Amino acid sequence: MQVHFIGSGDAFGSGGRFNTCFHLSGREANFLIDCGASSLIALRQQQIDLNAIQSILVTHFHADHFGGLPFFMLDAQFHSRRTAPLTVAGPAGIEDRYRQLTELMFPGSSATTPRFPLHFIELVAGAGQQVGALEVDAFEVNHGNAGGPFHGYRVTVEGRTIAYTGDTEWTDSLVDLARDTDLFIAEAYFHEKRVKLHLDHASLTANLGRLEARRIVLTHMSPDMIGRPLAPPFEAARDGLRIAL
């Protein structure tokens, strides 16, 4: 299984990074976690075969994690001319939110029938669900009230388990999310500063003994974090980073 950081940035393009988007591919599985507004550009830059992607997992409905879906779908319909099925899975309301966003960005487009089978799955925190070859466990995280639900995901596929916090302040659900994972991807927006609804390096460090992950990579970093040296076991994500599991 290979994890490819297509976009590792925040909502503000800090450090010139693209919005959140991770591409995971293995012997058979091929999927994205999040598809931020700039993700189609980033996927093209990294020369990803878009038609090979089988599913997209969305953690929440903020544009830097979700706003790239209309671009991805229009490309699939009119440019890449996709024919293979695609599944989009995310929090409750995922299909309605997608259609509202698409209509807002490209008026009239929601009436277009895709040339490929398009399926939506609502993921429920605390209930393990199957998304194609993926075993997905959604965890409720704390990123506010408006616009939720907000999820972190634990994905088991081809004998590997990868977890991602999504955007959240520290919550003890992250302990279970990270437990016995091959890769734990965590937001670390600031180094010492603690802000509501976002994770920071200090909180992760304080709880490090509880995070039973074999590898920890930090992402979604502000200028306060980008370029700082990190002590093991923490590693910094960057656009284009590839990790083989």
C-alpha cells in the first residue's frame, strides 16, 4: 500500500501547499481521502490516473477538504470521460451537500446525468462500514457545530491500517483512532499555540504515550509549523510525499 500526499496544506495555501488530499493505492485498492478545492490541479501535477480511483472518503464539508469534488466530477464527465463506477463516502448528508455545492459552482450541472455509475455512502461514527475493498471506521471529532458532522477515519485495506484525524481539536477519540495503526496522519496546525477546533503539536506530544501508532505524520500545518524541525516519532507531510506501507 502506498500513501501519496497530493495536498498537505491548510485552507490558506500556507507554504504554497495544496488543500488536503491523500491518494492511497495498493494491489487492488485505489482511493482518495479528502478532495480539497485545489485537488484536481494537484492530482494532475502528480500525474495520478483519475479514472483508476475507485472511491473518495470525505472527512467534512469545509472547502479545503470537500470543495474539489465538483471539479473532479466535471473532469470525469467531460475530460477524462470516466466509465468506471465511483463511490463517494462521507458524513450524513454527503449526497445533498455534493449536489448543492456542484449547483452553486456550476449552475445547471446538477441536472447532468453522469456517464459513469456514481454512488454515495453515509458513514456513521461508531459503525464500521464497507466501502468497496475498504473497511472504514468513522470517529466523531471536534471541529465545531456548524456544517458537521466532522469525522476522522480509520481505514483497513490489504492488511494495512491507516488513520487520519481530519480537522479537530484534541479529543480522546483520537486514542482509539490511532491504536495499532501502520500510519497515523494527524493535523498539527500550530506548534505550541492552542486554538479552538484545531490540533497542535503540543497536544499531540502531551498524549504521545497514548497514541499507539507505528508511524505518525503531521499535516494541515500553518506557517508556525512549516519548516520547524520535528523530533521523532513525528514526521512532516509535504506535497508529493510518498510512503510505502
